[in-house]
Amino acid sequence: MAYRPKDTEERITHRLKIARGHLDKVISMMENDTYCIDVLHQIQAVEGGLKETGNLVLENHLKSCVADAISKGKTEETIAEVMEVFRRKQS
């Protein structure tokens, strides 16, 4: 596993736990036949939380793994790897 500062890893884990809590709430809402608009709002909270968590993971990756790889002369393959993530996201 790549190096990640303890505080960043803890922040990422904390955000994922929050998203999991929101998702558990969505499941509960569906099981309890909650009004669809309220369910949609909760789903948006899950999506927003995951998006922010992804941004934090990406930022950490750029600052650590990518910077290290570029300093070792692996610029093209490192950029290609990051770009592949964004290409998948658009599909």
C-alpha cells in the first residue's frame, strides 16, 4: 500500500463511514416506504459524500504517488494512469 499520511487516511475513512451511514439510511427509508423525494435527497447526500471522498483520495495520490513517480522519470505512464480513471468515470 502506498504511503498516506495518517491524518489523510483517517479523513478518508471517516468520510466513507459517513457515506455508509447515509446509504444505510437510504436502505431503511426504502424498507419503510419513505416518500421518494426524501429518498432522492438522501441518495444525493451519499453521492456528494463519495464524490468529496474521491477528490480527497485523488489529491492525496497526486501529492504523494504521482509526485514520486514523476520525480523518478515515470511521467507519461503516471499521467496515463490518472487519465484512465477519468475516462472510466465518463463511460
